[in-house]
Amino acid sequence: MFLIDLLCNQYFLLFFLVQGCTALYLVRTAVKKCEPLSKTRVQVPALERKDVKKWNVVEFYVVGFFLLFMRVFMTVGLFVCFCLTTMVITRKYDLMKPLPYEVRARCQWWARWMCRGFLFFAGFMWIDEKDIQVDYSEYLGPNYDKRERPSLLVSNHSSWVDIILFMYCKYFPSFVSKEVLSKTPLVKVVGRMLNCLYVDRETSKDNKDKIIQDIIQRQVLMEEGKDKFPLIIYPEGTTSNGFGMMEFKRGAFVSSKPIKPISVKYRGRNFHPTYEVLPFLSHFVLLHCQLFSSLEIQYFPIFVPNDYMYENTKFKFQDKKELVYGETIRKIIEDNSGIKRTDTTLKDKKQLLETLYNQKGFN
């Protein structure tokens, strides 16, 4: 009876129509901005959009009219609720220092379910987590070292959704993030709780070297058991399309310490959920207007580099061990996930974005 009375209420109907029409306008704007980018075939395999050739625009409009604002309200609401809860839990602690293990573990329990709710309302109904068994003897020799605890996680990077996904996953890692996020309201509280490292991409070489030393220090703490939550690094340095991997930056591999490789793959009905060249707000709208999407995350065994790898490697980088290590990890991810290695770099992506947005008028 309550539902019938609500539907008969003229104010509710007016509100429903207004939000529905607003949603249709947002969907139309997002489609207008993104569809040309989706149909543009670029000669950069790791950045080419992988949407179906003809979008089911009707689905976007129908889902948008009925569900867009509800979904956005839930995802944004859950995120804000998580940030505020984190503020309450950590209010007595100096967030410029790592939180005690039991406090962060309490945040992990709360974050896991908040993030799963976020992913659900963003359309990710299914998340398939797999532990993949891989024989590393090809790279490390017959009697290679096997570890139980990773000192560092390394993954391909396809979307801003990756951050939410890894906060949901079992490792609850710290991240290497952009410097600007350390000053962003609400986000900075979560970043400090996660004990993130912040990087300014335009910084000097000395500062970049300091970040590498900070990464190594985190790895040492993990190996010594003084830190329970590993650091995760996206060595591509930006997002790609989940079908091709860009070249890895060297920072994660300088120390030659054990790494756990991870792959993340997105799948969508019409709109491919990866975020590589699309405007953020338009991507956010279309993601929420696709009826459902799916995610697959694969965890590979911990890789412990040794002399055998460096002496017998097929990759030649003028004796630069960190480049050999990084390319070996890329090869492992490629062979076991199907995400192809490419020679695309961050510079290539910047040039592509400049071409798409300035020359073709896709602003």
C-alpha cells in the first residue's frame, strides 16, 4: 500500500520525471562526448577503445532514466560514508604516521563491504577472484625460491575503479598516488589511513630517487614483518585498455625484491569499462548506465628474482637489472592473462590525448 500511495503522489511523480529527464540529458551529453572517441581507431594498441562497434544506446537511456541517480547516490554516498567513518575511527591517531595494525584492520573490515557495495551499484555484479598457479622455472631455474608473503604487489592499471577494487580485495594495500590527492578533501583521509606514498610526476630526479627509496623501505618492512599491508604499484604509470600493457617504469623493480604479479580485466556488454582516453565525468555516467559489467582479478605466485633470471634472460637492456625484472613480470602477466605487451609509453598517451581532444574537437 505504501508503494502504491507513493506512486500516486504527484510530488513524487514530478520529482521522478525531473530526475529522469536530467539523467537523459547527462546520458546524451556523455554519449555525444564518448562515442566519437570510441569509434576512432588509433594506432596505439594499449589505448584503443574496445567497445562493441555499435552501442546499445537504448540501454543507456532506459537504465539512465530509471537507475542513474539511484546508482550515483549509492556509490557517492557509500564513498562519503566510508571517508567519514574512517575519520571517526582514526580521529585519535596522527595520520602522518602509519596506523597501528589493529586500527587499520578495523578499517579494512569496514572498507571491504563499502567498496563491494560501491562496485555493485557501479554495475559490477560479478567479481571473479582467482589464484593462478604458475611454474616460474622458465625464468628462475628448477629450484627457485617460493614465498608466502609478498613485499610488493604489481598490477596492470585500467581504470580509477582499480583503486576501489583493491581496497575490496584481500590485501587491502597501500597505493602510490598523485600528489594532488594528498590535499583533496575526504580522499586525503583515506590516503593517510592507507599509508599511501604520493608522487609528483613533474618533480626533480632527486625526489623521484627518494620515492624509489621509500618503496624499497616499505618492501623491507614487509619482509621483516613490521608491516602487514603491502604496497601496490601500477608500473605503467597511467591507465591502459586492459587488452595491452604499456611499458613498465623501473621504480618497482630497482630493489630486486619479491613481487606478487596481479592482472585485472574488465568486461562490459556494450561500453568497455576501462578508463584510458575518455573524459572522467562522461565515463562515470556511462559506467552507471550500463546494466551490468564484470571484473576478473588474477593473483599469480610471488616472484623472487635470482641470478639465474638475470644470466639467462631473453631481454637485453644493457645490464639494467630493473628493466629485465620489469619485462619478465610483464611477460608473466601476458602469458597467463592474455593482456599483450606493447611498446606504448606514457609520452605516447599524452600525445594521443592531445590529438584526440584538440585536433578532433572531442572536448
